[in-house]
Amino acid sequence: MDERQLIYDWNDSSTRPGGFDWTRARVVLNDETLRDGLQSPSVTDPSLDVKKRLLHLMADLGIGAADIGLPGAGPRVVDTVRALAIEIRDQKLPIAPNCAARTVVNDIEPIVRVSQEVGIEIEAATFIGSSPIRQYAEDWTLDRILKSTEEAVTYAVSHGLPVMYVTEDTTRARPETVKALYGAAIDCGARRICLADTVGHATPDGVKALVQFVKDEIVGDQPVKVDWHGHRDRGMGLINCLAAIEAGVDRVHATALGVGERVGNAEMDLLLVNLKLLGTHQHDIRKLPEYCRLVAEAVGVPIPVNYPVVGTDAFRTGTGVHAAAIIKAKKKGHAWLADRVYSSVPAEEFGFEQRIEISPVSGLSNVKYWLEAHGYDPEDADACRALFEAAKQTDRVLSDEECHRLLRAPRPPAWR
């Protein structure tokens, strides 16, 4: 049988009127782990060696751009940005670096300096608040924001930096304000603009409406790229990235494991998984587990056991019905089927495997599978009974060590 006939995919909209063909989508990924990710109040700033290793992993995963810091924060960050820029240059990493900066000349000047010293292009991601609530809190007028925008973008462009102009809180800004700010930045030479869902306010429909407005009313036929940068305060960071791609943005931002300010940003790892499964991302992403583990260990944010794909429970089951289906698929000698019958994410594609364990909700199929997988006779009735009855008396999954110990223990005479 053709494997494709075993799964009917309602996600495939390419054949429906007006449907989106993900296999034709082309989007660049911008990794914010080393800047926005480190703004989380709970993380530890990783060592320079770890940051360099992360750049290499980003390149291996097909991530095309990375924010390497906010040098306006002080000399220590300037030194780090310089070292990372040198790593990109010397190792010829296929990553376009950018640096965040407030829309003030003092923040942009160190980016100019590092770019000139290292001899590579570093994009200045100049950001400024745009929503009415932010303007009210800051006592800003639109005229003041426009003046800061024009001065900062003009300075960056005149010193040879490409500029990505970012309006913070774009998803809560008025259309006329968005149009005025982006228009001014483009007039001053910005060739990339970024729409920011700074507080995770947007819904997918809101994302599409905003992107469409910007593309139709501001960008038009000008040679200006559009980025999407989203947070997950309402749990929609990832789906909003996908909505932005459907709406036609050129680049989306995310962080490893979603680390970042407050509850964090869209998750780069899950974005990669989804784009890979949708047929958009063509790179091999088998190093995704290493990328996630390195970030988790370096910043001190443990990966939850139930985190998709890289969490320890992602491909584990102790449930009898689930395990039985996987085991039946394996008995057909069909690894492809076994990897998908109870999983929408094929474990093997991401360097993992399905794991069947023994728990209070297990059936005999779990027990027999475990016995065979660990070198025991799966038809040994006494062994099956020992593990099955122990499982029914416990309140959790039995560890491998516990199972081995139960099988080594003397068995009651009635079992013989």
C-alpha cells in the first residue's frame, strides 16, 4: 500500500480554493535566543563558548539569521557581539547577524563600530514603541517618535548598516501610526520592517489582517522585506508565526524552547518541526535535540517532560491501547507505520524512537514488548504475570531497573 494513503491530511489546503501550499513557501528564520531569549528574568547568561556553539547549531539547522545581542546595553555585550561576529566571519557560517538597538544613535553607534572592526555586515534592528498605551505611558507624541525614527535610521544607513525597523507592540497600534512610522523609516533607507507582537496580544486572524495591511498600504512594490516577531503571553506564539508566513512575511523570529521576556517568544524548535513536517523547511534538523538541550542546560530552564518532540515523554507510552497499536505496526515489519500510528511527529525523523513502557494502564502487550526488547522470553507466563501484577499495584510507570529487579526476585510457588 502507498504509505500516503494511510493518513488523510486535512492540513493540506493546497488543493482547496485559495488554499496555501506550504511546500512552496519560502521563509527565513531569525533566531532571537541570544538576545530576546536572554531577557527572561529566570535565565543565566551562557558562556561565550556556548553561544558560539549555538551559532553553529543554528547554521546546521538551516536558521538563516540571528540576533547576536544588544550592544547598547554596555561594554560586556559589545565584546560578546564582536566575538560572535568574528565567529560568523571566520567560520563562514551562513547566518546573517543582526543586533537590537533602541531607536537612538547611542545604541546604533556600537553596532557600526563592531561591523567596521570585524568587516561584516550587521543589520541594525532598531525598535521603538508604537501603541497608544505605550505612547501614553511614556508621554510620547507621534511627532517625537517620528523624529527619533528618522534620526536613528538615517544615522545607521549613512554608516553602512542595513536597517530592520521594528515597531514594538505593532499588534495594538493604530493603522495611521503604523503607516506613518514605517513610511518614515522606509523613506530614510530601512529595507526591512518588523511587525512585533510584543505582549502576545494577536490572534492568527489579527496577524493576517496586520500583515495584509502593511503589505498593501505601506510596502506595495517597494524592495522592503517584512518580518514577524511574536511572543506567547496568550499561548499563540507558534500558531501566529505560521499565520504570518501564510500572510506572506519574509522572515519570522523565535527562540529556542520559547525562552524570553515574561512567558517567552515563539518556540524556534517547534517552528522548525512544523515547517519540516509541512514541507517548507528543507534542511536536516536532526541536531534539534542537541540545540534544545544545550540551551536548556546553559540558561537553566529545564525542558518539561511533556514538551513536544524533545520532552522525555514525547515518544513514551504506558497506555495499553496505544502500545498495542504500535506493537501491531511493528509486527507488520513496518517502521514507518509504527512511528506514526499514535504520533503525528515521526520520532525517527528527529533522532528519537517510540518507547513502550509498563504502567497501571498497561496491557499484557506492553509487558510482552518490554520483555522482548530487554532480552527476556515474551511468552514466559511467570515473567508476564510478575510485571503485569506489579504494574496494577503501582501509581506510575515502572522503571527498567524495577522491572529487572522484579524478574530476578524469587517467584511465589503458585506461579511455578
